[in-house]
Amino acid sequence: MAESHTEEDMRYGFGKNWQRFLAKVNAERIERAKTSLADFLGSADLRGKTFVDIGSGSGLFSYAAFLLGAKRIVSFDYDPFSVVCTETLRDRAGQPDTWTVERGSILDTTYVGTLGLFDIVYSWGVLHHTGAMWDAIRNAARMTAPGGYYYIALYNNVEGRFGSAFWLRVKKRYNRGGVVTKKMLEWAYVFVYFVLANILRGKNPFRAMRAYGSKRGMHYREDIADWLGGYPYEYASVEEVFRFMKKEFPRFRLTNIKTVGGIGNNWFLFKNGE
């Protein structure tokens, strides 16, 4: 009889992957994370601002917010290993009293309600992995203080043979598989999307891999494991996000956006009110 897998069984353990990434977090990656956060927010000065990092993962962007001067930071994640990772970076920051790290779920409305409102609500590439994406988007938006900013990144909805539905099947296979299956899928992804794709574009694939973290301070190996393993997995087009926000949060207005043509993350920055 084939082994059965429940939805919870297939939930990807992001935290263990982030623990491997922590060994690569150096001054250069931290600086890139700071630059990425500041550029999209349109400000490198977070002094006087409160910041919540929903699904903090490695804790890198919570650390970036700390270094940019945020007066209060709350980082939380559902995955206990991610909580440990974020605590590790908080320790590196000197265990500031202004930075709190907790375990919690954005789907737990009781827990979320205890945290209060924030000037900056940040959740990059997280809400689509909760198993209830629209509820997660709604709960996170409700944490945004009047005049505050809501910064999220969500996987794009792509139709077609190798679109979002295809990758949902891949992710299920990855999480049902053993170590060998996972490694095979990871190396197949590296070959097709880094080696072959860059060669066909006339670029050096190894240079592309080395330069991968130049924008957000991440690393391609951990991001590949996150991408293939990231389940639950949901997605939304830019238009679907706009319709949802207009209906549920009519006072929020878009102040910045970065879109992708493929299956990656669209970045959104909304402001709560004028």
C-alpha cells in the first residue's frame, strides 16, 4: 500500500533551511538586505517606526529593520526552527529590548490581535505558504496602523503548461519524496534554470549563481530548496490582489510595486490612508 501524506505532513520545514542559510549571513548580505528594505519602502530611516516581520524566517530583514533604526520590532514565525534563527540574529544584534521574537501564526486571529498595530507590516514570500492565503493577507493588513505601510510579496498566478498549477504538482512531489528525490529535483532545477538558461542567454551561469544574492542578500541554494519545497503553495495575479485590497481595505492605496512576468513574487507596498 502506498504511503499516504496529509497536508500537514507535506508542510515544508522552512526553518531547517534557514538554519543552513545563517552560516552565510555576513556583513555584505546584511547590507544588501538593508538596501532592499530601504529602497522599496522609500526610506532608509526607520527611527520612530514600529515594524512587524510576519514569517521572519532567517530573521535577516528583522535585523535590517533594527539596523535602520526601527524603535520596536516584533518578529514571529510558525516554524520553531525559524524562530531560533531569528533569535540568533537578535543575539548578534545584542539582544535589544526593542526587538521581540515569538512563535505564532498569522492565521491565529487571537494571537495577532495581541500584537497591536504597526507602522510597517512586512511579510515577504510568506502569506502564500500558510494554507489560507487570503485570510493571511487580510489578517496581516489589519495590523497596519493608520498612515502605516503594508509590504508583502506573493507568488504570481501564471497560466499554461509550466505555470503555477505545474509547480504545485512539483512541490507536492518534492515534499512526498525522500532525500534522493529532493536532491535530484534541486539539481535538475539548478541545471535548467541556472546553467542551461544562462548559457542560452550567452551568460556565465557560475557568475549568475555567485551574483544571486546581490539584491536581497539571499543565497540561491536555500532559495531553490524554499521554492521547490514551499508548500502549502498558493498564488495570485496582480489584478486579483488589487481587487481583494480594494474590496477589503478601500483606504489602502498602492505606493510601490514590483512585478514579475513569471511565477516569482510580485512585491506590493500599500499605505493605510493618505
